[in-house]
Amino acid sequence: MSTSDVLSELETSLLAEIAGAGDLASLDAVRVSALGKKGRVSELMSKLGSLPPEERKSFGQTVNTLKAKVSDALDARKAVLEMAALDERLKTERADVTLPVRLGPVAEGRIHPVSQVLDEVVEIFADMGFSVAEGPDIETDEMNFDKLNIPAEHPARQDHDTFYFSPKADGSRLLLRTHTSPVQIRTMVAQKPPIRIIAPGRVYRMDSDQTHTPMFHQVEGLVIDESTHMGHLKWVLQEFCKAFFEVDEVKMRFRASHFPFTEPSMEVDIGAEAIGKPGQWLEILGCGMVHPNVLRNCGLDPEKYQGFAFGVGLDRLTMLKYGIPDLRSFFSGDLKWLSHYGFSMLDVPTLGGGLST
Amino acid sequence: MKFTFSWLKDHLDTEKSVDEIATTLSAIGLEVEGIEDPAKLLGAFKIARIVEAKKHPNADKLQVVQVEIAKGEPLMEVVCGAPNARAGMVSVFAPLGTYIPGSKITLEKKPVRGVVSNGMMCSAAELELSEESDGILDLPAEWADNVGARYIDVVGLNDPIIEVKLTPNRPDCTGVRGIARDLAAAGMGKLKPEPKLAPLNEAFDCKIPVKLEFTPETADACPVFAARTIRNVANGASPDWMQSRLKAAGLRPINALVDVTNYISLDRGRPLHVYDAHKIKGALHARLGKNGEKFLALDGKEYTVDDTMCVIADDSGPLGLGGVMGGESTGCTPETKAVLIESAWFDPVRTAATGRKTGLVTDARYRFERGVDPASVRPGLDLATDMILKFCGGEASKAKVAGKEPIEERVVPFDFARVEKLSGVKLTETEISNTLTALGFTISGKPNAAKVTVPTWRPDVHGPADLVEEVVRIAGLDRIPATPLPRQDGIARAVLTEKQKRARRARRLLAARGFVEAVTWSFIPKDQATHFGGGSPALDLGNPISVEMSSMRPVLLPGLLTAVTRNRNRGLADVALFELGQAYRGEQPEDQYTSAAGVRAGTARLSGANRHWDGNANPVGIFDVKADVFAALSALGFDPSKAQITRDAPAWYHPGRSAALKLGPKTVLAYFGEIHPATLKALDVEAPVSAFEIFLDALPPEKKKSRAKPALAASDLLSVTRDLAFIVPKDVAAGDVVKAAANADKTLIRAVNVFDVFEGGSLAAEGKKSIAIEITIQPATETLTDQAIETITKKIVTDVKKATGGELRS
């Protein structure tokens, strides 16, 4: 048998063995028997030295070719066997894809509707150049009433509306603010016009029934400069209502009214179309031009400065916009209620992205 | 304030409809609370005649009647249960589809015991006219001529009642005439002139002396008291028209003398009082009360007066409270033969105070506390005299007037341009001047420097802004053009302060950690306030709405823990709630602070609560809330590792499983830990609760940094990690081990992580524990040799030992 026949036979036999290897272990045994140190191909190489010099080169090449062929065949077979083994393993790896998962904290957490709506309101007024002013809940008669042109005998100053603290030795009593107007006073006293602020916060009145709670939230607005008039007030309120209720038009009705701290004073109704209930009017806020006495009380000359103020119930706005029926639930800490009416932390109101969408 | 449409028309010449009038009233500041239009409720009820009545074939107590409901129309068959129904009877018929107010049903076509009824014959109760429900209305037989007509038209019930809610500044509109004046000014018609009274024959002198007995300081309590007696009166019922108007206004007619005073009060806003002149002992004294004096008021109750109240007395003592309520002893009855009419003026503030003290709410108080027109004293007296003479006969005395009306002429300097400057609406000078004139103001001088005299019935008008209000409310607020508020150039700027931004961010961060935001009351039960370090008397409400809401909260936790219990009682035990809001260390503005507090109850952990196939949640513990605090502070731009952790959280935390996070000894940034079992018990909370409080105001302001981020200092060299376990005494804090290790080489050691704490086994017996840390060493410029790493590791071991006494675990 010629050398080439031997090689050819060996090749045929090795390739057959490789193809016949049923698993990685037997394939490895073929590899060792062929290419291992004492393997059949390796042994051929060791014969190289015994050949005449003129045959060495071609023999070497031939054996190398065989070696490469066998090696490739081993790799190819290995890949096939590995894939088959993987397929076999994956067949056993099977998840019950219907098992429930936890949604994680972001899905559980909620922002209280009043906080959310305050963020919305701030967003709207920020665009109109209003900043946010805050003040204490515990106030004096002077800040809550006197400076606001509410005389001592006014019914609002009697016990049945206002929460008072026990009298001090000098007879004075502190109180819980009944509106956020003291913040307006503090702002006007501290800062020269032009002023554009909103004053949101908790306020307190001795009321408790289906539609009243002893604590609730207000947002008041104040603009003071030398030329702001009722037309500007109307515009601000119209734009606010449109932006807040996210509609193109809001029917609004301005009615003359009376508050001690504004003159002229107006009450404002909006058409309930804005909240999808056509045909009704909803009283939503009171407003007016800041009373000259209030300006004077804050050291501002009413001949020079003028401007408007308005006040709106934040809880009421919330109820109207989001269809929440009962004010009392706002403060109950009831998880079911909060989870239902509350907002995801991802619902950040922006003018660009929409307040509620 | 209620009145009828026809009453209004006594003063207002108008062709406008009730709806137009109502819309205008609301627009100009006289808010219409309701219109009771009988035509809307009872318009469908018609006069009808029963032509034939037969027993119902299937029911003993029912009849089947044939009813004529309109002349010449076919008869209607109606089933009727009224015992008084009979042939020939004239009554009231309601066709199918009619809403029956008395029984709150709408008639439907359905058979009654097999007979279809085509409507209903009605009782007075079904029309809500009276309680009478024994039978159907039995109307006079001659009304058969009116068959087919609306019942309300035939009986004169078709006068709509308008109810107006008055703001406290408008005493003039406590009388129908004042309302008519406003409407006339607003173009709703013409104000009719005051009717001329018949010339009065003052036949004799009023014999009852009237004395004002005040000191100069209290003389304003009742500066004027006018009186007149009328003798030989016959005090019967007042005329029907007056009675029906009083009823419409919500008053009960009593007798002619009393009804006249009530009527004038409603018609003119001028309260009056009538005394049976024969029952007055001696003189009438207007004076302040004496403490302890008593009188029996017209409401049948006895009242005790004090020396702040203005009383009207005779020589025997107080008869009534001036401007509030008269007395029973001198009241006018049908037997009254001589009457004394009082027309006085009482101080608004004192009247209001007296009303509040006594709890008396009367029509007189309603008017006097708003400020009755002082010029109405004499005209009111004369009008009452005129009516009494008409209704009751008799002879009138001369009027007796003690004191003087407190009339001060008020003149407001007014530049008409002020209207546009304040309201933004341009009105002609003529319109401005006409409006003010129509409201009773008189104007002199040029429009740019006018002098406007305020009418006596408008105590609310003092300055130019008040006049602008008068002009624009009458002109119509809808004429004010909405005018854009000038905006700053360009894009809107950020307006929130740093604290406000932090509050916003903290809210959303906590919500992102699974907390649900609650808003709880600022006032809590006193015992809770005390338990949580508050409860000082200065923070107790003097007039709380309930004991549950009596003391200002010193911290936010009580409200949240109460909510935990409430939710648990509703079957929700695993609750994570937070609140971000104010609490109070004292009553001064600077004592109020903003806190973000959270509670985790049951198994409400960050990774999820309750049981789950992938692993049940453990009960919450200190490390859950520590993570919340650290995450929140990081989100607020503060590196929590810069703060010290100390073991002095307040008493409502578990003493061993809680901590304070501080900056220096004084500044507390946060408390966190498990809630003390005794606190849970005190607040009736079951289940483990861990909580935190973050004091947002205490956070140092964020340092102003350049907006550009510093260059990234990331090395391309691989970092090396080494694990070291130390045996330390049991009370050594892991933090101290970490700190010592981290400080061993501040440039190369990038991170130290505690990956195992083991306290069990033989270590426990020795009072020791094992703390295993993983150290990450980050070479900066060149790869570290094994020797260099070894040097660092050795230094760590030495430093940890020095700091904590810890030995490397072998």
C-alpha cells in the first residue's frame, strides 16, 4: 500500500469516526486517538524523520493537510454536538410565564391629589411670572384680620369661625389662619412692588360637615404694581382656568360681591362644561382689587399702587378636576382612597407635557 | 331676604321677566339663592269638575269619577280614593306626567285595581299647600266657570318668590325698595317715586316720655328714638295682600300692628317696634342694661341682659333689647287699644354683639347690625302711622323724637378716570355720572375732580375704590375686557425657592420608594401631642372642634400612625405612608418647620410586601427606613455619609434600633428606626412599624456649583478587590470598621462594602462578632504590584485593629 493510500484510508476512517461520535466525550476520544500525542496522525508525523529527504517535504504537507481536515471536522462536529446538548438542556429549562411579578415601588407609591394639583397650579402661575410665597399657620389677629381690613366686630372674628389659642397674659390670642391672606400681607410688608405671588397652604375654619373640613387648602394670588387692573385679573383667571382644566374655552361668569379686603370684589363661576357637566355654574373663587386700606396697612400708597388678589380652594379645584366626591376623605389617610385618587411619581405636571397627561 | 315679584313691582316699573331680574341681581352683587316659582311646580294643576262619581268595581274605598277638565272636551276617567269626592264637586286635576310635589311622584298611566286612571284629583297636601290630606280640594261651586284654568292663576298663587343672599355691606338692600333701586340703576326698569302719604292729623301729644339715658361714651348705642302713639285702634288681622307677602318672605302674620312693622322692615329695611301703650309703666328709657336684669322676650323665652346691651325699659325694668327683640309684657295683642310705635337707630356693632351673646337671630338685628339708614327714622314712623290708621283706625299723636339721627355727610373726592385705571373698562362720563345718580349719589364739580356725596343708606361707601365698584358692578362686569398681564421677556423663569424645590423632590422620591402620600390633620389629640414631645398649653386650641383635634402636632408621626391603625382596621396591614408638611415646636412663626416623615408597617418593604412565591417579605425594620432616609437625602443633593449617625433618637423610637442623623451636635437632619413598642401601644397600633422623620429645613443649602460637571476621573486600570474578615467585640459599630479601612489609603481605596456580619456560634459566647468587608482598590496611574497591594492590606488590618480592636479572622 502506498503511503498516499494509507493516508487516504486513515482520513476516511477518521472522518467517519468523527461523524459517528454521538456525544462530546466520544468525539474527544476520537480527537485523542487522532491528534493526541500518540494519535494516529501524530504518529505519522513521527515517521517523517525516517523518510528520505526528498520525500519529507511532500509527506509533511500531506500529513499537515490531513491534520487540518481532521481538526476542522472535529470542530464542526463539536459545534453540532454542543448545539444539540444545549437544545437538550434548554428543553428542560422552562419557566411558568404566568407567575405573577412584583411591580416594584414606583407602581405602589402615590402623590396626594392636593400635592399634585398644587404642582399643577404652580406650573401655570410660574409661566405668568408668579413666585410661591409661604407663611406660618399660627397667626395673629393683626395679620389674619386687622391688616386685611376685617374689623374687630366682623362675624369671621368670632369664635364660631376661627380657631383661637388660649389667651396670653396680656389678653392677646393667637389663631390658626383662616385664609392664606396673611402671606399676602407679609409679602407686601417685606417687599416693594412689583409683586406677583401665589400663596398656597393649609387654612383652618371651624366647619365640619359633608362639604367642609376644619382644615383645608387654599391658593391665593396677589399682583401689585402701578397699573394692574380688573381686566388683568379677568385674564389671569381665564387663562388659569383654561390651563388648569386643560380645555380651550371655559365659560366664566363674574359677579359683583363683597369682601372686606378687596374693592371692587367679584365672585367667579365657571361653566361646568369644563369638567364635563354642561348646564351648571360652579362657584370657584373670590377676587377683587386689593382694598386701599389693605395697601395702606402694608405701607403702600393706594394713590400709587394697585393690584388684585384672588383666593381659591385647592381641595375644591382638585375635586372638580378629578371627580373626587368627598372632601373629608382627603385627610383620612385611607390607603384605598389614596391609591385610587393619588398620582404616580412619574406624573410630573409640566406645561410642555400637559398637566395631567 | 325673600320677596315676591309683584312686591318688587310696587317699587320698580319693569317689563322684565323674573329670570332677567334674577340674572341681573346676581350679576350686580345681590346673589339670587333661589326662585320659588309656583308656576314651575304647580303650573300643570287645573281646575276641574267631577261630573259623575261611581264606586270602583273592585275596591270598596275607591271611586271611579268622570271629570270635566276643560270646557267642551271629553270627560276623563279617574280613580279617586278621597272619601269626599262626589258628583258636581269642583276640585283640582293633575294630568298624567305631572310631578306631585306632596307625594314626590310623577303620575304614570297604570291601572288601579283594574281601572286605568287618566290622572289624579288632588288634595291640598299633594300640592304642598297645607297638611290637609283628608280629601281632595273642595273648591267653591261657582269656580266651575274656571274649569280648565290653572289653579295657581285662579287662587293668585302665581307670584314668584325671589330669595337674595345679601353681603353684609348692603343694609339698603334689606328692603325691597333698595333692591329695586339697584335694579333700576342697572337698567331693569324705573324706580317708582315714593308713594305720598295722606296728610297726618296729629291730634294730641304723646304722653309717654321717651328718655335716652347714656353716658357720652355710650351715647352711640341709641342716638335717636322716635315714638308716636295711636289711640283707639282696632287690632285685627292685617289685609290679605300683606299677609301673603309676609308669608312669602317667611314670616307668620300675627296682627295688623305687628304685621305693619314687619312689613316696613322688609319693604324699606327700616325695623320698627310696636308697644301696647297701656302696658308701658311710666316712661320709656333707652339705656344700657344692668347685669342680671331679666325680661321675657316675644319669643316666649327669658333673657338676662348685661351692661353691654342696649335695652328699652319702662319704669318697671327692661322690656326688650333695642334693635334685637321686643318684650312679651308690652306686646300688641288683638285687645290692644293704644299703640306706641318705636322708630329708633341702634349701633351696628353693639347690636351684633348683643345678638351673638343672646343667640337671637331676628329681622331687626339683621338690619341694625348692617347699619340701618339713619335718615329713615322719621319717614319710617310716618309710614307705619299711615298704615296703622288705614288698617286699624284711631287717632295719631304728635311724634316724639329723643336725640338726633347720626347722619354724617360723606363726600368722596373722585376723578372719573379712576374707573378705567382700576377696572380697565372705559365708560363715558355720562354713564358714570348717571349710574351714581341712579344709586342715590349726588355729584358736583368736574369729572376729573368731582365731589360725590354718599347717600345716607350707603354706610359702606367711603372712598374712590368704592365708587368704582358701584359703577362697574352696575355697568356690568362682563364689559371689563380681559387684558393679558404683561409678561417678562422670553421663557418663563423658575420661581420656586430651594426649599420648595426640595419639598417637591422629596415627595416624588418617597413616592418612588413605594410610599403613599397622606395629608393628615395639623391638630391631634392632646395625649398624642404630649407623647411626641409636644402638648404645651400654648399650642392647645382654645376652641377645638373636638378633643381629637385639640393640640397642634409637634411632629408628623402621630397622624401617620393613626392612619396605620385605621387602615389595619380596614384589613390593610402592610402600609407605607408618608407626609410632607408642617409641624410646630412653638407658636411663633419660626417654630413652624417642614418635615418629611414616613412609616412602614407590617411587611411594607421597598422590594414589596406580604407573601410571594419568589420570597416572602420580612417585617419592616430599621434598615428599611435608614435606606429611605439615605436615599431621600441623596436625592436632595446631600451626601448622607457626611453626617454623623448617633444613637439618640427621641423616646418614641426603639432605644436600640433607632438613630439620629446629625450635622454637628445640634443640627438634626433625620431620625429613623423602629417605633417604640410602648408608643405603638399608646396609639393602639399593632404590627411592627418603622419610621423616619427628615427635617428639611435643617438641610444645609446646596453649595452653588458650576452647572458643568467635573471631568470624569475614571481609570482604565482594573480595580482589585480584597476580602477581609475581622473578629471584633460585639458592640463595635460596622461603620467604624468601614471608616478605618476606607481611611487607610484615601487615594487608592475606592469603596468598602460590608458583605457579611456574623454574630452566632462560638463568637457569641466570647462577646464577639465577625464583620467581613470587601475592599476595592483602584490604581490611578499604574498597575499595582502584589507587594503594593499587600502593603495596603496590611495597613488596613493595622488601622482597623487600632480603631476597633478587631483581629483579622484566620
